[in-house]
Amino acid sequence: MPNKYLCPKCRSHLKVEGRIIISAKAKDGSEGLISLSPEIGNYTVNFPSTINHKSGDLLNLFCPVCHQNLASSKHINLAMLIATDEKRQEFEVFFSQIVGEQSTITMIGDFADLFGDDVYKYQDLFKPRQMF
């Protein structure tokens, strides 16, 4: 499991007391801070009552420090963070900005590992790691 999660823009640490903290804005303009599980494949999200959301809604996710959009250039529905493992190796973590969608992709170099029931929607955007 990754030890640290960083904003890809300002490199601020986003993991606080065991949760990833991100700013979210719904399509109706409601916003607040959400917390995500740092465990790859765990899709538990805690929403504040200030964000109006339902399953299938696209949220816009932002760094709570520099306020830059975390949307990935790979796909409008995906956000991206930098993670580090216990050996301090950095890798990219892509995850869905769609409420209720279970898609996570970890990418080291050119190769990716895909997780979640809905990841098939994005698998063509990534080169899966070769299994030998």
C-alpha cells in the first residue's frame, strides 16, 4: 500500500490521519473536502453534507493546498495523484471522479495495474503490466 499521496502539481502531501483529503466540487456548484481510503481497491469515500451528489455524478477534484484541478489528461472522468511506496518509488494513481464508479489504475513507467469493477471503461487508455 502506498505510504504517501502527493498532488501532481504542487507535491503537497494529501494523506492526513490515514485518509486522502481532496477538495471536490459537484455540478451544482456545491463543494467541500472529501476523504478517500488510501488502500488501492477500497472505494470508501466520506462526503460532507455540503456536497450534493448521487451515484453517477461527475465531481471535479482539486488539490486542497494549491487548488489545481486533479483531472487527468488521459480521460475527463479520471483524476491523478502521485504515490510513493515503502521504497520511496513514485508511481501515478488514476481514479474515477464519477460517484460510485470503482476504477483505479496504478502506473509505473509505461505499465499499469488495473483495479475495480468499472476499470474496463478505461483499460484501452493504459498498457497493462505483462505477467510472466
